[in-house]
Amino acid sequence: MSQTVSYLYAEHREYVSDKWASYLPVYDRWFASYQDAPIHLLEVGVQNGGSLQIWAKYFVNAKRIIGCDINPKCAQLEFDDPRVALVLGDVKAAAVREQVLAHTEVYDIIIDDGSHKNADIIKTFKHFYARLAPGGIYVVEDLHCSYWAKWHGGLWRSDSAMEFFKSLTDVVNLESWGAKLLPANWVAKLKTKHHSRFKPADYADIESICFYNSMCLIVKGHGPNSIGGRVVAGDVALVHAALPKPGSAMPVPFQKKTFKKLKLKN
Ligand SMILES: C[S@@+](CC[C@H](N)C(=O)[O-])C[C@H]1O[C@@H](n2cnc3c(N)ncnc32)[C@H](O)[C@@H]1O
């Protein structure tokens, strides 16, 4: 019988893993539908290696469970499970990313539990969101560091990880911005300090973003996020008779101010 993440953490006796208590039920809720799937998982930040062992127990049919850590001491870690492998080095280095991607070109689950420095979180997301499979989940842990100066964060600090992910919530609603003909290569003047050439179109397939205490989960959809056609059910309309055409698209009104704010030219 499948075990929950919470149960596996409570029972775990091998290499140590260190996570906050509130994360475990979040993982139980979000990972349940992947538990039996042949997934590829990447965790940035391995430390003592326990989380990789637990993911291997939890995702019974996982194909690969890859951990990446900058600490050379992680080379001592040995895993009996052949599905688990380590990549040693700074996840921000192109050569290290190449090694991570040599195991598989796309990952179904990516967990960033690395340095927690705000710039690193954003840069890692920039590089790896593109390698998240459609339907996959990208998790950022320990976002409390986004508020702390030691990690180059602070409340509402424009270059913090939280402000970056908050700005992505607007991208979920990209089709409603009302700035017609937004070019795919348009580079946003959003929180770009740690994300060179932030193109909203690169994230147009984000299906949802969910924030929990210190966590952010980003789900990639299977294509550009769309509100879909109008669903009109029922035969009797006593209050509002002017019904929209079933299946019709959302008529997005042109937003002149937004258009100007984005500095787009006619
Ligand atoms: C919080 S620990 C990871 C804990 C582990 N995921 C667990 O659940 O037990 C953070 C790890 O990230 C690693 N790390 C820090 N910066 C990194 C970077 N730039 N690239 C890869 N790993 C990094 C550190 O060496 C450290 O072992």
C-alpha cells in the first residue's frame, strides 16, 4: 500500500532529511496524483541525502530521482536505489545543469531546496521551469528567506523571490491584460534584476501558482493558459435573458493604460 510523505518522514531511519512540518501535508496533497507515475524528480539541495531516499520510497514507480548539491561532502552519500543519483556542483553553473539534464531532458517534479538566496531561487527557476514537463510541479521551499536580509530579501523588496513569484501570478492571467497583440518576445519590466529578459510569453503555460507558508508551487499546464469557452447550462433564464453564445471566447477589452504602461507601440 502507498504511504504518505508524512508517514515516510515519521518512520524514516536512514540518511537525515530536514524539512518544516507544514510542508509534509502540502506534499501529500500535491504529490498524491504522481505517486504511482513513472516520474523524473529533481531536488536542488541534498545535504544529508534523506529527502532523496524518502522520495524514492514515496514515488514507487519513479524513473529517476536526481539530487544536485554544491557541497563536495555530498560525494560521500551512497544510495542503494539505482534510480537515485547525485550531481555535484552549483546548480547555476551551465555545466552542472547539463549534467542534471543528461539524466533526463524534462522533469515532472522539481524542488528547489538549495541556497535559498533570493537571486539563486529566481535564476534556478528561470533555467529549470523550461525543463518542467507539461503537467509538472515546480516547488520552492523556505521562502521565509525571501523576507530576510541575510539572504538578500526583505518584505516587498522588488528583487526578492516572493515578489518575483507574485509577478508570475499576473502571467497566469496574461490573456486578460487587454494589451492586444502582446508580442511573444516582449520583455517585461517586471522584477527582472535576477531574471534577464523576463518574457511573460515564456511562462504563458503556467496553469496555477499556489502559496503556502514558505512554499510556492507552480504547475505547468499542457499549453497556453486559457480561460476556455463560455459554458452556458440550463434552459430557463428569468433574470438575465441575454445569454452569451455557448463556447464563445472571452471578449477582452483593450486596456489603453496597460498598453502604455507596458510601453508597447501601436
Ligand atoms: C536545506 S539543505 C537541503 C536539505 C534537503 N533537501 C532535505 O530535505 O533534507 C540545502 C542544501 O543546498 C545546497 N546548496 C546551496 N547552494 C547550492 C547551489 N548553488 N547549488 C546546489 N546546491 C546548493 C547546500 O549545500 C545544502 O546542502
